Amino acid sequence: MKCANCNTELERINTKNGFYYSCKLCDGKMISIPVLKREHIDPDVLRQIHSKKQDSPTDFSKKCPQCQRPMKKLLIAVDSQKMELEFCQPCFCIWFDTAEHENIPIKHDQKISSKLHPDSIKAMAMADIEFLNIQREQKEREEESRKDQLWFALRLFGL
Ligand SMILES: [Zn+2]
Ligand SMILES: [Zn+2]
């Protein structure tokens, strides 16, 4: 896996919260959403990622190190500072440029008990994936019906 910024081979880093990928040269990092949740980054940032990922523009200058697809550019406010993060929907991962990850504070969500059982955390991550799958299926169905309509219209005009 190559760095999204400088194309250097990424290093796999193991932590107690799971593993992520890091670039030795530019300090870029690719971290999955479940790992970010486990390390308790500011839940407000996670909420912003969740609400903005749908309508944010695609950044064609950066490809996901894992699946090579262009990532979404998300504008996030962190403690009133603007930050631009890249998000890969299929991999459910965030790409952080140099020091971006370090600039996001660690905060425990007051709404979620800190004594959550690991199984519940896993269940929450699974629910997220479930949600994404449903969204993808819906999109594919819409696409399919659009194609059918177009085909029908073409036939009407005798094309
Ligand atoms: Zn790099
Ligand atoms: Zn990806």
C-alpha cells in the first residue's frame, strides 16, 4: 500500500485500538472509522464525517491507498479550526495528512458510556457497515431503474 501523498510504501502500525497505516516520510495516515472510534477521537468530528460524507465533493488528486479509488474531501471544523480530511467510502477509512490526526482532540462522548462492552462497540461498527451496504444497494437500484426508463424512452422514439 502506497502513501496518498508521496507514494512511499505505508507501514502497518499495531495499537491496542487496532491497526492503521502510516507513512514514514510525510507522516500521512490511513485509519479506519472503527479504530478512530476506539481511540475516542472527538465524537463531534465523527458526527461531522458521518453527516458530510454523502454530499462532499470527490478529490481526484488523492487516491485511497487501499482500493485506489478517489476519496471524498470532507471539510471538518475542529475546535473552530477548519480541517480537510479525505474519506474512502468503500474502505470506511479516513486519510490524514501530516499532523492532522494529532490535531484532533481525544474526547469521550458523554452520550456513550465509557464502560461500553467491547461487544457493543463491535456491534456499533457492524451497524455502520450495514448502513453503508443498504445505502449502496439503494443507489444501485436507482441506477438500474434510470437505465430502464432511458431504454423505454429510446424504444418509444424508435431508436
Ligand atoms: Zn507519504
Ligand atoms: Zn478505499
